[in-house]
Amino acid sequence: MLSKRHAAILKLLEANGMMPLSALARALDVSHETVRRDVRPLEEAGQVLRIHGAVGLAGQVGEAPFQKRMRENADAKRRIARAVAATIRDGEAVMLDTGTTTSFLARELVHHRKLTVITNSSDIARTLATQNGNRVYMAGGELRPDSGAAFGTSALEFVQQFSVAHSVISAGAVDASGVMDFDLEEAVFARTILERGERRVVVTDHTKFGRRGLIAVCPFAAITDLVTDAAPPADIAEALAAAGANLSVT
């Protein structure tokens, strides 16, 4: 039987990924030697791996960066995704860019019926293809090794053929000037699919507020909705209102 501290260790590693033993000891308020002793039976049971003074869940060591990001603020992203999914009706057409929050949205849409989904994300395509009569269109191009998403000229030309009820993008950064990202190709793709939607939605958790991205995606006037898990700073809320964009806090 696992002790309560063993269970706490597993929960911490699930939430935070690979952690130094010293960080585990601080989180559990125990000595370094105690946490070493507690980790040993978990390691022997094959539940965790210890590498250079750090420990992680066996299934997460060596995982892709995208999978690590899926675990960051997962509860908040799930709430955001659930709120957006409730506004999408069976049979509608939806365009989604690659991002952890849009991947959570895809998981919330698995019970919808007869959706038409256009995306550049192989994760989203796999999640919704063959479900309940959905039609899923995957943009072509070179797949990124970290996210499994397609980018490039062919991906942009592909999505420009569609017009949809809902275009949903994730955000790398949001300040009073609008939505930004840190990757040029991701920013261009997000901007392109926003142009194809009747409703243009940005999904982002509160940790992105106040960040300054490298690449501008769009001003708030280019979106209809921003859905998040906590109220943004006053300057962002005021800029959204001035642009006529709806702010939804889950």
C-alpha cells in the first residue's frame, strides 16, 4: 500500500513533470534524505525514474514538449474548452489552430455530432476523426516534431478554401494591444484562420495576460470573443470592450 506521501509524490510529478529531489522535499516539507527514501520504492516498482538528482513519472520522462504543455494549467484549459464547446452546435463547421487549449477543446467536442473540423493539428484531427459522423480536414505541409502540426504555404492555401461558423485560436501572449505569439508560422496560421470564421474566438488561460509576444497575431478588433479562466488586467479588459469583443471568464 502506498503511503500518503507516496501518493503526494505521484500527484506532484503528474502536475509538474520532472522535478529535482530538492524541489520535491520542499513541496512535501521533508528532508532531502526522507524524499530519497520515499522515492526508492516507487522507482523499484517502475512508477518513477530518477535521472541526475531529479525524478519523474516513468511515462512522462522523455515526453514531447507539446505533451508537457498539455499538463500546464490543465484544469483551467479544460474549463475554457468546456465553455467554448457549449457554444458550438451539432453540424457546425469549426476551424482550430494547434495549441494545448484548442486540443482540450477538441476533447470536449468528442460527443458533438456531424461537425466539420478544419485544423493543422494532427492531435486534434486524431481526436475528432471518425467520431459521430464528423468530417475532419487536415491541412497539409511539413509536420513539426514537437506538436505534430502542419505549417507552410500549402497549409495556408488549404484553410483559405473554407468558411466556417467558428474559428478558434490559442494565444501565446495577450496585452492591451491584442493577441501575439512567439513563432512566425504559428502567428500567420492563426491570423489566416481567424479570417475564415463568422465567429472568431481566442482561448487563453490567465498566465498569458501581460506577456509581450514577438509576433503580432491580431488586434482585438479582429476577434469576436476571448474566453479565459480569470479576469484579465484592467487595461486588457478595457481594450477588449473598446474593440467590441466579448470577454468570457469561466
